[in-house]
Amino acid sequence: MQQTRQPVDLAIEARWIIPVHPSQTILEGHVVIIDQRRIVDILKEPLARERYAPDHWIKRDQHALMPGLVNAHTHAPMSLMRGFADDLPLMEWLNSHIWPAERDHIDEAFIKAGSELAIAEMLRGGTTCFNDMYFFPEIVARTALRFGIRAVVGMIVLEMPTVFASDSSQYIEKGLRLHDELRHEERITTAFAPHAPYTVEDTALMRIQTLADELDVPIHMHVHESAHEIDMSIDRFGIRPLERLARLGLTTPRLIAVHMTQLLNNEIQFAADQGISVVHCPQSNLKLASGMCPVAALLDAGVNVAIGTDGAASNNDLDMIEETRCAALLAKGVAKSPTAMPAHRALESATLAGARALGLESDIGSIEIGKFADLIAINLDTPRTMPIYDAAAQIAYSASSDQVSDVWVAGQHRLENFELTDIDTAAVMAEACRWRDVLASRSAGK
């Protein structure tokens, strides 16, 4: 008697499947079965055809299928400032250019246009989830929902007044309202996002820690980004920023510490002991000459190290494949060891480690039964990735984001055969050009 095949929504067959977990694994000739937005099976192609009757069967026979990339730190709306103030030190870049531009130009229309441009770029490059920190996070959230990407939106906190809020209390209150509005959304979650130790006072930081525990959300923060930040903290508080955060109770597994380029050996071990996640943003750090994150030492100590692009104003792109390659190569150079961040470990940092930092590891970051089908297909049948000995190594060291052919978020096709399915790319780029003219003309008039 012939077995009845189980109806499911989608089957994706690929030449190689890189699940990320278990690590060091590459499956050949397998199929991922998806139903109700989640992965329900991973099995050999003949068995898949025998057991399942999908509504759609997609075959990518020269492709690697892997988890969607997790951009663990960015400022999406700042895409409109790409190239706006290049080749400057961090504090000059912030104080003399970025913060004045934000004061003069930022409004809700700017946030919408910048978020649209960033999300279009990220989806085309294989990013299925991003962790954002910027003003008007409710607009970033709405744009992410409209375009079908997964996001963690930051409940930003500063002491300084801006067009968004007047003081830290108002930032926090606006963040809490947003968290409440989003509590039933499947693809959008929140994190507290105090900008940095030098822009948020002790009282606000302690309140954020209490609220983060109550709401069970992460705390996303620039920490130890530059030597100047360390000097400022010692001058004002007599201690380094990480020690100050520890005294305030923030150094817990909730903390997503971004950059961490200035670390002593005892601070590396402390981060491991406290369960802090570190987000490495190599290209932004290189461009601003902020310093080098000791990735190999962090990994050796057992720290969860994720990868982020930072904003396009300091990178100048949101290309996670390129960022991952840079992270792997820079880790080797800094550690003076070619084994410092192997290919499979680099891909884990770009996927599962990011999900872990964001508290989403039970839902995304690897190709496992029960997780959401946040997946990407990368065409390796190109001159730059041939011949293929190890598909993971080809992606880590050779592939380009232009080779991402397909992107699925919760089983929904967001990029199909290199074309975005729900985004009018021409309109998004036209609006970006309009904003370029606005920023350029206002800057010229000063």
C-alpha cells in the first residue's frame, strides 16, 4: 500500500546545505521541508519526494543553502548618509558632522527613506534579520514589517535632546510604548539601546537594566569602541567603561557589547564569565581607525562573537558577506594565526551567534527542525567561486553578495532569482537621491 505523502508549503532542494549547527557540517543532495513558516524536515532528495507533497518545490542545483545572515549591529536609516563624511576620526566624525547633520535633517520621512534603502540592500545581500539602533524606531519597525524582513529595533536612549526626545526619561518612555505596541509581532522584537557609556548617565543605565530584566529584552550598546572613550571614562569616573557598566549591573548575558576594540586580557575573561555577547564591526572600525577587536582571544575565552556592519555612514555598506570575510581575515591578522577564525566559525558568527546575541537562537540562525525558515541561496556556479572543494570556505573567502539568488524570511520569498519581490527598488533609490540633494544643499549653505 502506497504511503500518503504529507502536504506541506514548500520544499527547497540545493546542491549543498550548510546548516551551521551542527558545526562543520555540509549536506549534499538534501531538501529542506517548510510548512507554516517553519522548517519541519531536512532529508535526502529521494526520501523528500517519497514523504512530502509540497505546494512548491524549488531546486537550486548549483547553490549553497544556508541560514539567513544576521546583521547584529547597524543604524539602518543612516544609509542616506553613505559617503556623507568620509575619512575622519570617530569623535570628529560624530561631533562635527554626523550629530549636526542629524540635528538639522532627521525627521520621520528621512527615517522611512533610509530604512527602505537599507532593507533593500540587506535583503539583496542575504541578511534576513538586523539589529538596529536609531531614532524613530517605530518607523524602522513599520518599514521592516512592510518589507518582510526580521528586525530587532532599538529603544534608543541618550541624555542629549534631539528631534526624537528631550532627555533619557522621554527616550525610555517612548521605547516602552513601542515595546508594548510590538509585543504580538512575530518578526519584530525590541532591545534597549543606550547609545554608549559616554552618552548615558548612571541613573538611566540602572533604570534600563531593571526594565530589561522585567521585559526580558537585550541591551544593545556601543562599548569600548575607541581609546578616546576609555580616556573619557577614566577622566570622569576613574574607571574604564566596562567596569562602570559592571558596577551598574549591566554586564549580564543580556548585554550586546558592540565594537569592543579596547580590551585588556582580564576584560576578555570577564566578558566570557558574564556571558556578554560581542558584536564585531571590522570594516567600520578599520575605516574610523577605532582599533581592532581581539576576536580570536574572545572566541578562545568562550565569548559569543557576532558580526555587524555598523551603519552605512561609516562602513559604507551593509554587505554581511563582505563583512564576514573581513572579520575572518582580520581575526587571523590580529592573532597572527591562520586558524584564528576558520570559515565555518566565521559563518556561525554571521548567523547563529548573531541570533544568540539577540535572544533569537531558538527561532533563527541555523537550519534546524522547528526554526523559522529564514534561509538564503547563494549561486556558487561563477568564476570567482569555482572550483568548489568546500562550499562554506567558498562563501567565507570568495563569494560576493551579488551571488545571493534567493532569500526567504519565515518561508516567504523576499528575493527570488535575484529580484526583490515586494520592494520597488527604483522608487527607493530615487528617494535616496532626493535626500542626497537635501543634505548636500543644506550642508553647502552653512
